[in-house]
Amino acid sequence: MRDAEQQHSVDTVSDRLDSQQFAALFEQSWRTLWTIGVAVLGRRDAVEDVLQESALIALGKLDDFDPTTSFIAWMGQIVRYTALNSGRRRQRRSAMTAGSNGVLEHTAAPESSSANRFNGTVPAKMEVDQLGFDDQLLDCMMRLSESQRTCLLLRVVNGYSYREIAGAMDMPEGTAMSHVHRAQKSLREMIGQSLLATGEKGARR
Amino acid sequence: MSGNSRPFEDRIDAYLDGAMSFDGQQQFERAMVDDAQLRADTAHGKAINSSLQTLLAPPPVSLWVRKIASHDMTRNGHVNGTANGVIQETDTPKLLLTEAQPVVKNSAGRVFRLPRWLAVAAVVLLLASGALILLFAVGGGANSGYNATKFRTLAQAYADIDEPQWVCETAEEFAGTFDGRFRVPILFNSDASDVSLAGLAYCHTLTRDTVCLVGEAVGNKVLVFIDRLERDPHPQLPNDSGLNLFRREVGGLVMYEVSPNKQAMLLDWISTSGD
């Protein structure tokens, strides 16, 4: 049975998307797909590459897409898998780059910016300012499940309703709501503990 | 479960979402007065939402998305005109909107296609307004073809950046630019007659987020690369570059001035707005 979400997902009269229709839908879904990408990857800078790769993959599989179903849910899955693969490739490269002495090669553009990544460690000397808070927050985000991260970002950053999140993630609305609430609660607790620990360290100094 | 001891804890998200009734909101705020933990949790929740919105907001749609439609599909599912998995820009890109007719659906779910002339007129209007915005925003099309995301060393950036991408009209706008990017508002106040600041450029030099001041001193182009201090990669210039490098730290930021001059000319005029 087709639900209302699916019925209005694709406005096309044909039973197959052409590349122009695909491009139009891709553009309409850009914010959602980008958010899914950044939630899986944990870094801004690689999202665009993942979206390009996903678009290429999807263009090669247009025959597999049923235009009566949700484009965002279909494309979101492709972005998700592409992002997961990209993350694994990156991890493998990092492991290889570490070399025999275990020291990562220094690059001219260190990838520790809070705006560019989620993972990594917060520098020990960082003070409890906004920048330190951002880094702690991004670290804490990576401790959430991927679904929680994605639902949370779609809600908080994109301002989506739980119904829209459910449509994009192909999950029941209640599950989307639960993911968002658990993510917010976990983040508050982690951030609270983290700030407390930092404050105690500072007090001991 | 803390449901009994702290009944409002589960309502923090609703409060931050503005999803509470007026009475509920007042009750919650009264509870916060007596409950320090609830107050702290709510503050953390607010700060978390605000930071996520700042850090992870999606960028505008990339140009390549609009070019997908102009690439033909081959049988094996690859897009013509690609290399290394990246959709390449073509000399004569065909924007999607010029090729496709906009699709509109009425309340009954029936699909109508707008007349082609209307679509073309809309595209012309869009392109014209886009061009005007670019003209104003970029300051007359300076640095056309300059790719701010490409990594450049200090020397390469010095060679490539001749004009600013962005010109701030007021000190507030200037400070706001740095406040937005680094959370450190800085000011540039120079009363020296031989020093001038033309504007800002963005570049991937110290990190991907580097902002570059583009100025002039004693007749020479001067660039100042600014980024967060803790990301400082401590760059060097090649010995044969003919350029000199000066470094300064200001309010959690690191600044590198590059020019042929024998001394730093712009760095001394930069301060944080709190100084």
C-alpha cells in the first residue's frame, strides 16, 4: 500500500526518471542529503565529494528507482552507504599514513577544525570557550548512533518536522522522534559531564 | 529514570522547541528558578542547538548539481564528462532550468507543465539577478576563476590573490565577518598613509577556513592570512620567493603577513574589538 508520503514524493508522469528529473529532485533534496552525509561522515569537508559520488551511482541506477516511492529515502540510502564507504576508505588511509613510528604525517591543512570534522580529540590545553565547546560537542556527536545523529541534525539544523524526518529516513515517525529526544538528552549529559570534568581539571591547576 | 524527582527534565526539548503552551512554559521557567540542574541542562541544550546550527548548516546547492542534467548517460551507468569520479565543468554548461520544464501539481494531484517561454523567462530573470548579486558581492568580479577551496601555500596564495573577494563597508561588518568565522571580532584601524586595506579573500592555506586580508603598503601588495591559533600549521616561505613572512597572535587567532616588505605593515593595526 502506498502512503501519502510516497504519493507526493515524485511528480512525474513516466515510470522512470530521466537525468533532468533526477537533477531537479536532487537539487530539491540537497539540504537533506547533505545533512545525511555529514551525519554519517562526521566532517563537512568530505560531504560534497560523497554527494557527487552518490549522484553518479544513482544516475547509473535510475532504472532501479520506482518514481512512485520517496526519492529522498532512496537517495538518502545511497548517500548513507557512499558516506560509510568513504569513511572506511579514509580510516584505512589514515592507518597506512601513520607509518612505522605511529606518527601521523603532518599536512599543511590539519583536519582538526571543529567546523570540518566530528572525530579526533580535543587539544589538552584548549580552554572552555566557545571553540572548545564546539569541539567537545562534535566529539560527543560521534558517540551517538548514526541514526540519532542524522535525525537530530535534520531536526535541529534543517528544522524538519518528525514526519519529514521519518520520510527522509524511511522510518516510523515515533522512531524519528525517539532518536531526536535520546540524542538531545545524551548530548546534554555528555556535554555537562565534559564541562564538569574540564572545570575540575582547571580548579586543580 | 528521573521522572519523579525531576518531572521537567523530559520537557527541556519541548521548551527549547517552543512547543509548550504558555502555561507550560511559565511552569517550566518557575521550575528552573528552583532547580539548578534543570537550569544547566536547559542552557546546555540551547547551546548545543545553537552550535549545531552554526557548525553544520548545509551550504547552498553546488553548481555541479545543476549540471547533472546536461550530462548524457551511458549504458554502464557513468556520466559523460567525468574524470576521477568528479563531474567536470564544461565550457558551455547547460543549466538544468533551461532544459527542463518546471512541474507543478494542483491540489488534486494532477500534473501540469508550465509553458517553455515562462520557464525561459524565469531563468533569464534568475540569471540576471544572480549576476547582479555576484557583481555587488564580489566587488566587480574580482578574482574571477579563483577557486578558494584549492589548497595553496603562502607563496602560491600570494601569487594568486590580487584582489579581494569581499569588501566590508563598515568596521562592524569587518568585525562581524571574523566573529562569524572564528568567534573573534577583530578590527583594522590604520592611520598610516602608506598602508591600505582593500578587502578580504577566502583561501585554503593555513587551514580550509583561512581568511586573507588583501592590502597594500609602501606600494607593495600585502596579504595577511588569519586563522585559529590552535590550528596553526607554522608555514614557511621558500627561500627564493622574494617574500618576507611575519607572524602575530591576536585574541586566539594567528596571523601571517606576507609581502616583499622588510617589516610587517598591516599586522600592527589589527586588534580585537575588546582591546
